[in-house]
Amino acid sequence: MSQEQPRRPQQEPIKYGDVFNVQGELAGQPVAPKDAAMMQTAENAMLGQTQKGGAASIMQSAAMKNEKAGFVGHADITGAAGDCGVVGQYSQRTPLVPPPTMQPGGVGGDTGITIGEALEATALTAGRKPVEWSDAAAIQAAEVRATGRTNIVPGGVAAAAQSAATLNARATRDEDKTKLGDILADATSKLPSDRPATRRDAEGVTGAEMRNDPQLITHPTGVAASVAAAARLNQNTTTNNKTSN
């Protein structure tokens, strides 16, 4: 009776060069969880859904294995990919289905990663982070820019975030605190309108998060970071489209 050979532990991280046709510094970088989350958001925006066997699913599988083996952390991001390296390159494909219709408030009918989708991406990259005042402020700034309203939407993400931050400030144990993932997992459905994230949106959200942080900084994988990543990807896509035309 043959015995099954024991599995060998993963000796090295899965790198971008192992799964994509890329060269240079990026090829030697391990695939990280936040990169996979950004790619998933990009594919959803560009193609209408995450493609089976597509770039996002490949990256998610690689990132999961790398995290399980201890090569990367849950909140890690590869700098080159975050600056529209492989994410920008592999998300800009010809749509296989019509792009999702923008909700009221869309700018000129353009499509791209919306502010709501960027908030949902935060649920993947920093979902286990307890909601703090800086997070609530950033979410409020994002909601205002997405909807064009100056007041908080009743029952919206900003209202939920402010309530969570208030309750979390009184809680003594982290396990009792409401997490970002609880608030932002279905952010787009809580926004009456949405639109693609721009650089000005990113600057406004970043400023709000910094002003309400005791150390005047932003969380590396938080709300401001996700909106900024979406804005960079949208800008890169617009630039490439203009060049190709």
C-alpha cells in the first residue's frame, strides 16, 4: 500500500514574476494581500465582475498562500503594484461584459473604481481594524464626495462609522469593538449615489483621516489609502485611454 508523500513546506514566496509576465523589481516581489484586493476591485469596476481564472483570482490565491506560509502579512502591499504597476497593467483589458452602470452622481458617464468600491476594498485590506475617529472622519469625507451632499446620509456608512467610533471609544477590549469590515463590507449599497474616485477625492479623504488621528497620520491600509489607490488607478487608466486614442 503506497503512502502519500508528506507535503513540503513552501520554501519561497510566490512572486509576481512567477504568475505574470513582468520584469524588473516587481518580478521579484511577493504577491501581497492588499494587491490582490486592489486587483479584485479593479476587475469588478472594469469587467463587471471578478473573472474566474483572471488576474484577481490568481493574485488572491498567491497572496493567500504567501500569508499562510508567513512570507507576507494580512495588511501588506507591494509598493510597485500599488503605484499602478501590475494592477494597472492587468486590469486594463477589453471588457468582457458591459461596465457597471454608474449610479446618479457619476461624472460624465465615466467608469472606474468608485469611491464606494474603494471603501469596500478597505473592508478587505483593513477589515479587522477597530473603527476609530480618524476612520469615521475619512468615511464621512468619502461619503460626502461620493454623494455630493454636505450632510450625512441617514443609515449610511458615515453614520454607521460615527456610531461605531463612539461605542468603540468606550469599549475596553478589541474583540468587543466594531471593525471596519463590519461597516464597509457593503458600502456601495449604502450610498445613494457614487462616482469614480479622483485625486481631489483622495486628498480630501486623506486630510480628514490625518486631522482626526492623534499622531496626524493615516493608516497604511485604511480608508485614505484605498481611495488614493483607486484614484491613482483611475488616473492611470484615463491617461492610457487618451494615449491609445
